[in-house]
Amino acid sequence: MQIQTQRKWNFAIAILGLVFAAAYAARADPLLTSWFTDNTGKYARIYTSTANRTAGISSTTWSTQSSPTYAGVHEINYSANWVYIRNSGLASFVMGPWGNPNLASNQGGNTPVYRFPRGAAGVTNFAATKTLTSMGAIGFLVDGVSLYNTSDGFSYSFSHSQDASPIAGIGNGDGVWNRDAFTNEYSSFDYAYNHPPPNGQYHSHVNPIATRYMVGDNVNYNSSSKTYAENIGNTNLQHSPIIGWLSDGLPLYGPYGYSDPIKPAGGVRRMIGGYILRDGSYGNTNLVTAHRRSLPVWAQAAQNRTTLTATQYGPDVSGTYPLGHYVEDWDYLGDLGFVQGVTNTVNGFTAFYDLNKYNARWCVTPEYPNGTWAYFDTIKADGSPTYPYFTGRWYFDSPTGGSTTVTVMKSDTPLSSFFKGATNLQEVLSAPVVDAGSDKVTLVWSALEGGTYQVNVSNNLTSWTTNATLTTTATNNSITKTEIGAANTNTVRFYRIARTGVANFDANGY
């Protein structure tokens, strides 16, 4: 029996003639090719409670998401100078639950388009004047989840002798001793190390371990406990993939890079960040004994103040305010006289670190064999996140990218389409599997969740009939259906699929 397949709306086409150089350039640009779009046909899902997570019961709708919506990046366009993404901001892994009252929701209306400057990566020149990262999205992970900086937006209030917080009712604080998001908000993170604020923008402050798992970056997943863990026992490390892009157009890699920044031959290891706690261990100020009476050098520059008055002092280190509670509890080794990239000794203390003040370095990578400036996600040897996580207080290059509008995107001509997913998904029907012994033919095709599909069959490519038993509605982004009684009674059999409808969904931003 011969089996052949067709797709009703997209027959195989032989493309002859010239292939435009622009198309080649687009395909070779990691800012286009690194986005994770495999699950564009899946609904976003959350666990609404710890009990549901334990039981593996996820939901496609919840109190702030009355209709299902599709996960992640669903459109990528580009011009000569920009790459534009459109996405829901919701991950394609199951999110939640969170230890705060907020719930993630479709961000298509809040950030309808986000753009990144092309050409920033792979060049040696960079912004001489640095720009401080702001609150809100400073970039996106490759699965469409937004990246946030190190702060949770609150700081110590000297006049109130306590931290400002979402529930303290004293404003945002003095802005001198700024709370570290990982330390102060960890209890609200889900197992992916992410959470949503009141506006529902699901985001990552630190090591996006679930995203890294999806793109194959040295992370294990336990399907029973629904937890992710660094594969710290791996002795055959591979260079991390690109896991995100910041608004300055530079890539964010996972924690692992080439030991030698200018050649792969030296092997792969975890990248070491340049920040240390202010505990005196490298000859720096020990805040335990000296108390929070001074800012580290980098923070002096960020806040444009070199000394503190008594009303700007922070609380003493204690169980309530442990070391690391504030981002100003960290020193940068370069400010202490240590040199990046080499083992060196200063005042009797020896240190080595790979990454500069901005958590970046110039290095070769699989995507940039001639070298690029790149950020790296910093973790400790045990896999736990460590400051400054994605980037230091500043962007390394100029953050000319950011949220924009569909109108601005469409006015950037000539504009080319690189990818369209979700309802624009181009389904693929795999080669059918024939089981003559049970007289079955099994069909598998990629699908749009909520889409209704019809399967037509033919023995001659002229007369087609609809096999009603194969008509189905997708409950995931893949469909498997079996035609019984087809394997032994047909010499030749053709199949074609057609999506005949789509269930209602939250189309905001699509």
C-alpha cells in the first residue's frame, strides 16, 4: 500500500531561480532565529493552586483570563534596522501558582509590539554613556516572557524605620537601599522563578529555569513534582543557547560559556559574575560590622551620590534585613581593583570573574563565531540564582528598543515577515504510519489548540471524501488520529487535512 499526504492549503512547491541575499541574511540573524516558537499553537495554562499543581490539573482560563489565549511569541517581523515581536507574554510551560494574589494575563494590549535594534550584537563598538535599567520589561526571554531588572520597586524608608512594600502603605521608600527582587519576592515566584505583578505581566527577575529547560540548557525537569533543577552533575556541558534579548539588542545567554572567551577549544563552564556580598571577604566593607552607612562604588554612580547622610542610612544587618536584602549589599570586584578575566590578587585577596559590571563580556559563541558582546545569566555552583542575574544596574549598550505600536511597525518599510504562528499556524501532516496487522493508518499533525480539523481521503487524487470519524478538535498543539480499515483495502491512499474552525479565544494583540 502506498500512502501519500497533502495539505489542502499548502501544496509542495519547487522554488527555482534566485534566492535573495536579504532572505539569507535574515535566516542567519540570531535576533530572528533564536525565538522559541515550537508551542505557538498551544493555549497558555496555569496551575490555580498548589493542590492542582500536585495533581497536574491546569487551567486555560482563570479570573483575569476569561478566554483562552495562545502562549508565547506568535509573530516576528523585521526591517533593515529592527526586529519586532508580538506575543501574549505568557509561557507555553504551565505557569503558577504564585505566592501573591496576582495572576498572569495576556499582554497583547499592554505591549502589542516590542522591538529590538538589529546590529548591536557582533560589533565591538558600544554605548559610552550607559543607561540605567528601568522598572517593567527590559527585554524578553525567547519564549515571550518579559525580563525585569534586579529591583522589586521598593526601598527602605528611614522615616518609617522599615521597608516600603506592596502592603506597607508608605509609598516606595527613599530609593537609597533598594530591595533585591529575588531576596524579597522569592516566596511569590512559581517553580519557573517567575511571577506576575498586578497588571498581569508574567516576568522573570532571575534564572528563568523553565525557559532554559525548554531550549535545552542543562536543566532537568521532574514530571512528578513539577520542578526544575540545574543538572549540576553534568560533566559534558554545552555552551548555553540564547535565552533572551535585552532592549539594547544584545543577547542574553544561559549560565554556560566557553572558558576561553576567544575560542571554543578550552571547553565550557559556568560563567562567574563580578559581584560579591559586602562581607569583607575580598577586603571590601563588611556591612555586618560597619553597618549600612555607605554605598558601593557602582551604586554611588547609579544614584549620583558619594556619601550618605544619617537619614539615608539603611537598617543594620539582621534576620529581618539579612545581607543581600538590598542590591546595594553587593560590591563589584572591578571597583575593588580586581581585573576581569584573569586570576589576580589585590591586598592579599585573590579573585577571578568573567563578567563585567553590566554582567556582560566580549566572547565567541555558537551564534557569533567571530565574537559579540553578550549578557549571561548568573547562577551559583549549586544552580541557585546570584546577583545581578541578567544585567547590572545599567544596560551595556543603548536601549533603543522597547514597546511600540503596530502602526509604528507597519510604517517601517520595507517590512518583512519572518514568522507567523497561533491562528496563522501552518500545520504539518507527518508521514502516516501503516499497521497492516491491525489494518490501521495513524495520522499525526501539528495543530492549533481549539482548532477543528477535517480529514479528507482519496485513492486517486480526483475524488475526495471526508472521513467523519477523523474530524476532531485539537486539545493541544498536536493531533493523532487513526483510520481503521484502511491499511489492507487500498493500494494507494492519499490524505489531506483542513482546519475548518477555531474556538473563541482572547485575540487581544493578535
